[in-house]
Amino acid sequence: MLLIDPTANVSPLADLERSVRGTRIEIGPGAVIDSFVKIKPAGGSGEVIIGAHVYLNSGTTIYTGNGVRIGDDTLIAANCTLAPTNHEFADPATPIRLQGFKPSRGGIVIGRDVWIGANSVVLDGAVIGDGCVVGAGSLVRGTLEPFGIYAGNPLRRVGTRGR
């Protein structure tokens, strides 16, 4: 089910796939979904809830997996990937594509007023606190404290907003 607020601006070049399993994808008021953004139901039945005034920049890909929640006023720069799912691969005698998916780590939760820099990857179980800044090219997993500035792979805290 795809629910788009009438005040949202979704580019005709965005690719918002409808789920065959009924996964809910919701785009809030004033949100902007730029060209070449891809939202793909894959790897689970989690919902994608995009808050008010969120901006998803060109080339960003979101898999529904175990769910994604993006808080109001969040900015996600170009070519980011949100992947709230993990393939199982434990059995070397079985092709990975046939092993299904690992249990959920809780999906992805992104707070309000967050900025995620270009080419960053956010993985299943990530919780990004309100007001965080994530530097370009970062790999995000685990919990990021509110108003922290984080960067890198491995990710590390490099500062705090307002200080």
C-alpha cells in the first residue's frame, strides 16, 4: 500500500515499487522524493514511513526489509542506501540466495532533523538519534546519540552539534 500525502513532491523519475505482500509505504506532508530515488519492498514485510518535510536526494535506495522510519525534517543526500535486512549465509553447501534472511535487528529508525551525507549506507538495527549528522561515505550500524556528528567506516563520533 502506497500512501503519499497530497503536499509531498515525488519526482516522476522516482521508482516507488508497490509491495506484493502489502507492505505500507507512507510519504508525509511536504516531503520531497527526488529523481532516481528507489523504494523497493524486499527482504521482509516492514513498513517505510517517511515523515514531514523529509528530503530524499537523487539516487537514494531504500529497501523495506524489517522497516524504515524517517523522522520529520530529515535530509538524506545523494546515493545513500538504507538496507534494513541481512541475508543468511551460514550454510556453505547452500547458495546464499536460497538461505533466506537473518532475523530482524529492529529495522532502521532515523530521528528528526538528521542529515545523512552522500553515499552513506545504513544497516538493519541502526538507530540514528534526533539532530545527528552523518558524514558522507559512512557505514552506519548500532545507535547514534542525539546531536552527535559521526563519520567514517568504521563509524566514529567526531563531534557534537552546537559545540
